[in-house]
Amino acid sequence: MKIVDLKVHSIAIADPPLRSSYGLHQPYALRTIIELVSDEKITGIAETHGSDAIAKGFEALKSRVIGADPFRLAGLLIDLVEGDVQGSSLDRSQTFHVPGENPLDMKQRLYSALEIAALDLCGRALKKPVCDLLGGRVRDEVPFSAYPFYKHAGGGGEGADARPDEYGEALAPEPLVRQVKRMISLNGFKDIKFKTGVLDPEVEIETVRQLHRAFPGLPIRMDPNCAWSVETSLKVGKALVQELGNGGYLEDPTAGMDGMAAVRRGLLDAGIDTPLGSNVAVTCFPDLEESVRKNAVQVVLCDVHYWGGLRAVQHLGKLCKTFGLGLSMHSNSHLGISVMAMAHAAAVTPHLTYACDTHYPWSDAKDEVVVGGKVKFVNGCVRISERPGLGVEIDPDQLARGRERYAKNPYRKRDDEAEMRKHVDPNWKRILPRW
Amino acid sequence: MKIVDLKVHSIAIADPPLRSSYGLHQPYALRTIIELVSDEKITGIAETHGSDAIAKGFEALKSRVIGADPFRLAGLLIDLVEGDVQGSSLDRSQTFHVPGENPLDMKQRLYSALEIAALDLCGRALKKPVCDLLGGRVRDEVPFSAYPFYKHAGGGGEGADARPDEYGEALAPEPLVRQVKRMISLNGFKDIKFKTGVLDPEVEIETVRQLHRAFPGLPIRMDPNCAWSVETSLKVGKALVQELGNGGYLEDPTAGMDGMAAVRRGLLDAGIDTPLGSNVAVTCFPDLEESVRKNAVQVVLCDVHYWGGLRAVQHLGKLCKTFGLGLSMHSNSHLGISVMAMAHAAAVTPHLTYACDTHYPWSDAKDEVVVGGKVKFVNGCVRISERPGLGVEIDPDQLARGRERYAKNPYRKRDDEAEMRKHVDPNWKRILPRW
């Protein structure tokens, strides 16, 4: 079997006005869908971040991909990930780059998508689910988390394409709790990952307390994406020891390895062992040595899109287990192909110690490119079926509509800061720490 | 596809009287060959350490293996390896257990063989080489090392089954160099892994110097299996800085993590950065955290038989790369199925930074169980072919003869110390450090 074509589809999907310390989500999130077509007319698919830059990256790899045996593609392209090195501290991290917009991990992102599409292709050819090409599932049901955001009114999209606002505005504790109630009632999530770093920390502390009261027993993690100083991080950690200590964690409270290490030391000195998670300070294998040496991060958030694919997540799982670290999974605005890639990665990674993050409830069914519409969460889980490959197929009409949205709209890279200036404050700048 | 049978064959193979700090090799080495048979009448094979104990271990797992989908077997049995924990220092290590005789890694050894046999079975079913089920080869040719030993006269086997002594006695520098010349002329090896810890260190230093003169430019590694004190290790390291510094390493000079760390510090203090390798202090994932923290070991020797299989070696490779460690591969007395499992592991592990060890030149063609006789080294390398699975088949007559040898001979576990008392010194005991 040989790969005879690599098709690259840049699409746009509506995205509600979600807030984070990076700023504000634009009305559309960009995704790239790739198709690897074999000489047997079988197609393997994957989904990753979108932008003109990544689409060009795939085009540039075509000559290496076309003609390759999909069973060997990951080995053939190994140079894209094996030479990975740590960038100079904050440059390589996601402190100043939103995920998918860091030029230093472009090769990892290209590789991940191609590895996943090749696995999907092989799985379809063999009529085997992807997880069973990776050693076999260790779990059939993959748990995901509710992922509440402070948000402005609006459901994403623009103009005639504006979408209904399913969740409404949430810029205070009470509407945020209502948002989570709806998200959990629809999906059955058993964990809450809460995007913070947006409002005054006192308001966010109050929000977590109200969440804890509304959902007793559900682990809560809090992710301010580096918005806080070490002092503020310690203040929040100490205030919420009961709420976050209940199986949750504090994710990237502050910027940089040294900042994270200082927060960890300060919490431990206060007798608080709530772990620190990260997908900002630690974003790649080369970050791990420093993180372990400094005890900066205790829970690594893997990502099938930028850590180097599904096998890389398996490697990372073993590494985390070996060094006594927890493993969680990061998410961006995405569609069902990414859901399934994440679920298969989780299914074959024994040491995944937390429910996966997902922005999927924020996506609109109108934008879904997989046949049959959005993948369902049942009791907060995605079930790994017996279907071959990732278990989903592309609906070509939906894909075409996604391409049209991309072509029509002016967004060509994610820029949460520009969006913030456009809609909230013309002088807004990302300041770290903000509090 | 379902597994319908697990066949377990305990065999014995002639082994020459090789010396190490553990003692003397017995006239027969014990191996176990397993066969996983599918409902489609396809058979997957693997080879591992031999003993009644491991054969019983496989029997005890039969109820979990039979009926399983071979694509899912590694996931189904993940509990055998995922709960692995560090033993209390020297107990878990191979300081006082020869490889294959440590009860604390029995589960890992069973798992490894079953994972490999399942991969071979899947590869045969799909007509794909094993390496291409693991992401695809990153190299087609896998380099192995010459593996000289001090040895007594004799070619292994006993009584009427005694084998010709191809290499002759070697208990001094000159015959040892002759041994390596022959081994290299027959196999084309480009590295030398030298088993030491047998003669007075001054004699071994002289042997390494003669090897270095005889094979200028060939990396030499020296493995005394913990026979030396920290002081002696430093003395040898300082004496041989030129010879071992040329791409070689010093393997397990002394016992224990703290001893290894002390040797490393002492060498670095003397301006010598010859790395320390280990398959004694570090034998499993749970050892790595302590080793990294103490900087005890800079080159980890993986082993497809006791680290948990081929995927575990891939995980270990990524971990070693991440923490700036080298990766090499350990060997025991073995046949061609193990050669090929090692070669496929090496083919899919980008960060394998040294040629693999192998005892294979010490085995007698008469004992080989693979069709066509012994696997060939060409320019010191095993070539990964396009053949499905591991690329070798069992010769049932040869396997039957191996079983007969096992049944006839009295050896039921490897005991190098008993053999030393029997043939060399009735009062011999393993003393660490001996020098």
C-alpha cells in the first residue's frame, strides 16, 4: 500500500467569544483537515490547528509523503520530531504563543497530523481501530472534562453566519455555574476544567467555591494561563486548598519554569500538595528535564496535536509514570476528528491520570465535518468502538462548507489579543502577571 | 483473529565456559520459545530466558491469553508491567541476580515475550514486518557489537554433546585479542563490548590497551558487572581514558546507584567524561528517577526481554533522549528469534546510540531453532528485511532437539556461581567488590 495523495483542507468553524489570559476567541477558529489517500483508494484523516502557515507546511512535505508506505510514514518522517530541542525558556513555551501558533513546534504539529492520518489509513485498510494498532486499548471509555470559560454574549460566527448563543454571557460566578450545569447535564462530565486568569482572582476564587458547592465531589482544575504572580498563585492555592485538593490541580498559575517551581515550593511549605499542571511551561519533551529537576510541573498536559502524535503520547505517559508525574490532556477548539484522535491516544496510554480537556461542547453541530454529526459524550466519556481507524468519516459537503468559511473570513491566524482590542478594550494588552 | 493456543517450549542450548563476575557459564544456557497460535492457523513466536519458573509463568497466563485478539494482547495484559515498582535497592537490581533470574521482573519478562509473539503473529497475518507495526523502521541495518569474554577451554555442551571449541581458551590479553579478531573477521562488528571483572584489573587494563592497538578507532566498552570498588573503577577509568573515551563506555563498574554516582563524580572531577553504562544498577523504568537524580548512569542498556517488550524500548528511547542519556542494548545467551526481536526494537528506536550487545556468536549453529540456520551479521549488522513478523520461522525438528536437551540436562536455572565452584574453585564465592 502506498500513499498517492495528501489533501489539505483549511477550514473555519464558529467559536464563541471565550475569554482567557490570552484575550478573546475570534468568531472563527481555524482547523486543518488532512486526507492521506492510498493507491487502494482508502483515505486516512486527521485534524490539527489551522492557519495558512500550517497548510503550507503540509504542502512542503508532500514530496516526502506521497509514495510512502503508510505503515512506515512515522519512521520515515522521524527527523521532524527526533531533533526537537528546548527553546530559550519563554520562547519555546506557550507563554507568548497560543497553542498552534508557535513556530518552534511547527514540525511536531505537522508530524502529529501525518502520523494520525497514517494510523487512520492503516486502521481502515486492516479494519482495525487505531488504538489496536498501538498495542490495544487499556480502556474502552475515555473520560473528558467540562471546560467552562468566562465568556461574552454570542455563539460565534459573524454576520449572517452568527450562531445562537447556547450558553449565554458568563462574566461572574453565578452565570458560570449555570454554564457548567448545562454543559454537565448535556454531556455527563465528571470533572471540571475551568479557564481562569480573566477576572479579578477574588471573583475567580468565589466562582470555584460556587462550582464546588454546586458539584460536590467533582474534581476542579483551574487554568489561568500564567496570569498570576507567584504571590497571587500562592494566595489562590491557599484559598482553594479544599476545592482544588479534591483531585484537581492548578494549571500554569504563573509563567516560566522558575515561577512554577516557586509556586510549588510555596504551596508545599504551606502544607498544600495540590499539584501544578502545565501546557504552557512544559510543551515538549525537551522541556521535561528542566521541569523535573526544578519540580516545576507535577501534571503534564499532553496534546496529540503538538507533542508528536499518538505514539509520542504513549512515550510521554511512560515517562510521566517513571518520574512520578501525572498526565492530563490539553485541548483547543476542535471538531470530531480531533475528539477521536484524543480518545484513541487516551485509550492506549495507561498512565493518563485525569479526564481529558475538550473545547468540543463549544463547537456548533453546524460546523462538524464528520458523518452523523458531533461525536457524543455519554456519562462524560467517548466510547472507543470497533469501527476501523479513528472511527469517523468525513462528510464532504460539511468539509466544503468549512473551506468556504475559511475562504470567506479574514482570519488567517489565531490572535486573541487583537480580538480583545476589537471588542472589549482598544488598548488591551496581554500583561503577565496581570495580578 | 483470536489466539487459540499458547505453546511453551523450554529448550537448552550449548554455551561455552564464559567468565564474568557472576562466575562461569554452565555448559547449557536455557531459553524459552513461545508460540501464539491464531484461529487462522498463523503462529507468532518469541524467545526469552529459560527456566522451569518462567515456563510455569506462561502456563499461568494461558487463560488470559487464549481467546484474546493478538492486536489487543499488549493492552489486555498491561497490568503485568504498568504496576512495576522499584525494588529495595540491590534486590531489584541485577547485582545479585543474573538477568532472567530476578523474581521481581518475572512479570515484565512474561509480558515482553507475549507482546513480541503477538506482534510477530499480527505481522504474519498482515504480511508486514514487526517494525512496520511500530511506526516504521528508522534504520534498515542494525549494528551489533563483538562481545569477547575471558573463557576457559571448551565449546559448551556436555559428554557426547560437547561442542568444538571454536574460540579456544582466553584468560590473558593475547588470546582475548585473538578471540576478537576471529569474531570480527567472521561478523564484521564495528564495536567491542568486553566482559571484564574476571581477572586482576591490571590484566584487564592491559587487555583493553591491546584491543585498542589491534582495532584502532573501534569503540570499546568494558563491563565488569560491579566487580570493582569505587576506587578501582576510578583507577581503571583514569587508566583507559583514551581507549574508552573513543565512543565507548564503562558499564556497571561498581554496585548500586550510589556507587555508580560516586564513580561518575570522581571521573568528572578528573576531567574524564567517559559515560557509565548500566544493566545492573538500572534494570527497569522505576530505577530511572533515582538514577537521573543521582546522575548514576549515563547510558541505559535496554533489553527487549525484561524491560517490557518492543514498545517499552521505544518509550525508553524517548525517555533517554529527553534526559540526555545514551541508550544501548543488553544481551544474554540467545538464538535467532531474540536476535530478530532485538533488531526490530533497534529499527524503531531512533535514539539507540550504540551498537547492540549480542552473545549470538557464542551460540552453536547446531542449536539454532530458526529455519535456515543462524541469522547472519553482515558488516556487523542485521538487516531488516521485508519478511513478515520478525522475519524468521521455527524449524520444528531443531526445536524438538532443543527440548530434548532441556529434558536430558540437569540445569533448571542459571547458576554461574555453582558452575564456578564445580570447575574452577570449590570455595568460589561472588564477592563485591572483588577488587
